[in-house]
Amino acid sequence: MLAYIWLSCYLIGQIPAAPVAAPAIDKKAIVSALESVVADSIEMAQESVVAISPIRRTGGSVTNAVKGKTAPIAADFRPMAGVFDPMSQDFQSFDYGSGVVIGPQGQILTAFHIVQGSELILVRAAKHQEFYAEVIASDPRSDLAVIVPKTLPVNGIGKPPVLKPIKLGNSDKLRLGSFLVALGNPFNSAKDGQSSAAFGILSNRARRLDLNIEEGVTGRQLRHLPTLLQLDSKLNLGMSGGALVNMMGELVGLTTTGGNPQSFDAQAGYAIPIDALTRRSIASLIEGRSVEYGFLGVSLNASGNNVINGVSPATPAAKAGLMSQDEIIAVGDFPITDGDTLVLAVNSLPVETPVKIRIRRDGREITKDLILAKFPVTGEVIATNKPVPWRGIEVDFPSVGAINQGPLAELPLQRTGQPDHDGVLVTRVEQDSPAFGLLKIGTLIVSVNDKPVKSPREFRDAVENLKGQVRLKTPDSDFEIPE
């Protein structure tokens, strides 16, 4: 009997179970859910996107629409009736871009090339708000700028604009194929303050753009290194400076449409990533300060590898004992394979950061400790929140006097003849100040009342609260600066 029961159970166990039908997939529900997520991300971000129309003087290259700047406005830029009045609904702009509100006081992040050289900056925001704005800080290297509404409303009446800051995301969390929405505000079609949206995926996260003729004068920017996000969605005119948002409505990039590389997809869109370096840049710009990048002081072999060709005197590299033919393996936690990775690794670190450089010399790996200096940013750097000059003197790191070896150089070198001393470089001397006529731009100050100074911070600490004549020592002579 037991054998019979066992055999029955065995035979039953061999009978295949009846197939279970797979649940039906509701394709419409899936599409509807995706549409809902995309629409929600747009809704969360769109009120933070503004339209920007810079008004420039013909042939002008200097930005006068700067907070605190008292440059006169030419008569041809004063508002006139009809289509020439910037505040008129009939006004048609032929020079426009976008911006994204990022700060609680109405600070707007945009691409610097949009507002550079402007005499006036007109902004149109959500809920039919219109106002003039001014630059508080710019960084040509990252092509970023922050603008704020002018203190007084355009017509001297009414209330300041009410702007909604966007939430910052992290582009490092994006993967190829991540769903993204690009939001811009083309000026001539944004008279109601409504954004235009483009939906797509991230197709590449390390694109670089080629230099054009105009950019060859100032040399490479970060976008000429493999830093840009590439989108498969087309960016229309006026989308530069717009928001690239993830499906949570967070800002993960700032769109840019300028300088698409030749022989590449002309329909592709690009964006400056909101990564650690950009977040650090934004933190400086939103406070009206200039962005500072780390500086090492080497050149690499022309073959494009990571072998040092030369070391500039009086730079962090020279002080750490780096030598020609050393192979740079890593800067901190960043692996180095060529000039691009070296520049990005060093630039991503703040000035005066202690860092370990790992090199290979004669087949042996060696670690060197050094403190980074300041990268010499070329172009129009705007900073409305700077340290107050001491007795008419402004100083900076000696490395700001470095030069690029031609427009294609990515690794600046110290100027030839620069004294091999620690100190600070005089970058400006105010007229009618105690120091005017005594010190010149480019003078290296090595001590204050015999106290050595190696950085602008040390210089400011040394001169703080000093009274009477102060002795500044240079490699060649001493200067007594009266009070």
C-alpha cells in the first residue's frame, strides 16, 4: 500500500503543470505613465526658466550691464516707442538666449556668451514678468555667468520680480540612455514667459567642441575639453543657457547651442554638466566672486601622452620636484592619461588645495605632495564681490601671470623671466592711491614688514590693521607704502 502511494505521488510529480498565462501588458498605461513623468518634470522646472535678450552696442566687446558699474548708456539704447522699445510686446530681439533661476534672491544662471558685451539685459520670466538684469559674476573658462534683477524695477514703479529657483541635481548620476528634458525660452516666442521643451536621452557624457575662429584668441575653455553632455534632442535657437532636467525636475545641465563641431551631427544638443566642478563654480558666481581653478605648472609631450615635457619655475610642480620625463599617473584620486585628464583633474580642485601627485620616474612610482596655485583664466572675468584693495593694491597668485603657448595650448606656463620666488603678484594699482607711482602691475611682493607672504590670503592677513608706513619687499628692492 505504501509503495502504491509512493508511486502515485511520483507519477503525479512527473505530470507537467498547466502553463499559466502571462498577464496582459497594458501598453497604453505604460506610455501614459511615461508621459505623466515627463510632464511632471517639465511642470516642476518650467517656471524657473527665463528668456534673456542682451542689448549690445555695435562693435562693443566690454560688458557694461554689471552690478555697480556706472558706465553711461548710449542714446541709441534708450527705450523708444514701438518695436524698438525693449519693454514693448512688439519688441523683436535678434540676440537672445535663456537662463535658469538658481538662487533665493533671484540669481539667474546663464551662459556667459549670451550676456557678454551687453549694455542692457532684458529678462522675461513666468507670469508675464519683465525686468532688466545685471551681471554679478562671470567665468569665461566655463562660459557661465550669474545675473540678478536690477535693484529698481524698469519703470521705477511696481514690485521686484518673484522668481522660483530650480533644484540642483547631479549629472554624475546620469547614465547613457537617461531620460532628459531640455527647457529653453526663445525670446521672440516667449512674450508670455512660457518655456519650450525637448525630450530625449543622454547619448554621450564626455563630448568636446572644436575651437572656432573667434575663440582662438582666448584659447580653450572647458567645453573644448571632454566635459559636455550630448543629447539626442534638438535644441532650437534661444536654447543656450536653458535647463537640462532629469525626471525629477532637477537641473543636471545648462544647455548650449554654440560651436557645434564640424562634421558632427548638427541636430545634436549639448549641455554643461552640473557636476562637482560646476557646482563649485556656481557657488562662487552666485556670491559675485570669480571662479578659481587649480594650477600645477607643467607642459606635456606633444604626442598627447602623460609625460612631462617641461616644468615652470616657482610653480607647485617645481616646488614639489617634478621633472621632465616624469610620467604623471594620478592627481589625487583622478587617473591621468593625457593633457585633457590632467587639466580637468587639476582644475577641478580649488586653489591652495593640498594634493598628492603620483608619478613614474625611471620605472619607479613616486608620490609628491604639493599645494595648487591658481590657473590663469583668460577673457573677461567679472566679479562684483572682491577683496577691498589695500592702499590701492590688488594682488593675486604669481601663476595668474602665466601664458598659453598659442591658442591651442591647454597647459599654461609661467612667463619667461619670472623670478623664482614665493610671493604675490600685483595685478592692479588704483590711481591717486598711496601705492600709485611706486608699484607697477606685475611686481612680485615677497614680504610685508619682513613677514613672508606666499598667497593673497597671507598678504591680506599680513597688512590687516597695519598703521603708518609699511615696507613691501620685492626680489629687487623695497618699497615704503604710506598710509
